Amino acid sequence: MKCAAAEAEAEVLIAQLDQLAKAHNYSKIIAKIPAALNPLFTAAGYCLEATIPSFYRGRESCQLLGKYFCPIR
């Protein structure tokens, strides 16, 4: 289920994750998100790695997405 507030929070979270990765030289970030937020994360460079169907109270799938900050990975 999409929600404007959730999308706004996700955009802030994506920016914060990028800042943390750069500040601490992380080579990869993994995000566990509701499937409805997938478009925001993929637009920010995240790649789908796994899906858990009906994870959230049997209503929505969970997705694990990764973003790589090191080209070697």
C-alpha cells in the first residue's frame, strides 16, 4: 500500500543512507522495505536481491535491495 508520508520518509532515508555509506566508506547498503517503495529505491540505484511474499501481516511483500558503493563488488 502506497502512502505519501511513507514515500517522503523513504526519500529522506535514501539520502541519509547514501551519506552514511560515503562517510564510513561502506561498500554496500542493504535495505529491507515494503514492495510499494521499490520504485523509489531502484531510482536511487538500489537493485532487487530478494522478495519475501506476504511478509507484512500477510498483506504486502518485503523486498531486500542492495546498493553498491564499490565498483569491485
